Amino acid sequence: MTKITWKPGTMLSPLPPAMISCGTLEHPNVMTAAWTGIISSEPPMTYVSIRPSRFSHGLIKESGEFVINLPTLSLITACDYCGVKSGRNTDKFRDMNLTPAPCSQVKAPQIEESPLSMECRVRSITNFGTHDMFLAEIIAVNVDEHYIDDKGRLDLEKAGLVAYAHGHYYTLGRNLGYFGFSVNKKRLKKQQKAQKAKTERPAAKSIRKITAAMSAGKGNRPTAAKMPRKHYGKQKSAQKA
């Protein structure tokens, strides 16, 4: 494999095209940002990087609060729209028929149609050239009860989450395994057994089937037509002898 070296760039993909809601319940706003992620698990910390020219930048800087809403396939049009249009000129909640819902810990609204919304409180703002990074603590998480199973676990994969990569949106693909599956001994044995069954020679399977039938008395001695090709020669030689 040959790799070509390019100049530094924002090539980390895929990313969640998160819908960042801010403002108030009476005057809500939402923007789409791909530059977001998790900083720490304890305490739960996140960030969102926003250009100072964006309308949401001033709202979040003033209130010190925002909400990260995960988009789904059904929200992808609204997600794209909210990343293109500015809240200075239009009400994006109204335009996209989104519902601003109250949060438990912050005044910023969450998007009711989103399956998961994280309430965030800004800890610090740091400038990194083109963007300001809002470092924030996740102080509450709101989950659609439709995606909570009988055991109280979150089945968020059923929500139809989407990803963003190099200017395009994608739906997530098939499940490739759970965290830690590579060291699960039972799973490894099952996979090895399945692989062995696939690679087993068809002739060997035929011989076992014929032998089992003869042992059970189900039929006469097999004819040459029923024998695997490589064993036919041996049977013919034995008959001549």
C-alpha cells in the first residue's frame, strides 16, 4: 500500500453532524456543527467549535449553555438546512417544523424530535484560529423512551443515526461487533467453528452421509453415480480384483 502525504487538514471522518440548539424556549435557535466530540467521561465533558461569525456563537457565549441533539435519517433535511441558513435571518425551528422543548438544567431548548439531547454548560472558551472551542460539561441527558429496552438499556442504534464525512451525509452501516468482542473467548470459538464448517471439503460431507445411510440400513450399497468422483476409481478397481 502506497500513501501520499498531503498538507495538514481536517480529514478526521466520520463525525456526527450534531444539531446545536441554543437561545431560549421563547427565542430558540439551532445550528449544525461537525466539530464536536467527547473530552472526558468523568466528569462527562464535551466541546463544540464554532466560528465567531455564526449567529449561535454570540448566543452561546452570552448564555453559557447549549444542547447537543443527535440527528437521525428523518431529521437529515433539517440537519442540513440548519447548517446552511442563519438564525439572524430566519426561524429555523419554524422552517423545519422542529419542536423546541424545555430542558431540565439549562434554559436552552432541546429538539423534541431528536432521540438524544445532551444539556451542556460552558466551562471555557478558547480561540483556535478560525474557530472558538466551547469546552462544556454535560449536566443532563434526555433520551426518547422509545429507544430504551425492557432492561433499561439504550438501543440508540434503532434510531437511524447518521454520520458526516467529507461534505456528505451517510447512514450508519451494519453492526460489526460490540466493544471487547475481539477478546471474547466464547465468540472466538463460535467463529472458528463456523469457519471450519465453511471450509470443510464437500467430498468428506458426502462420504459421511453415505456411511450413515449404510449403517442405518437405508438402501443398498451406493452406486458409482452416488459416490464422490475421487472415490469412484477405487471402487471400480476393487470390483475387478
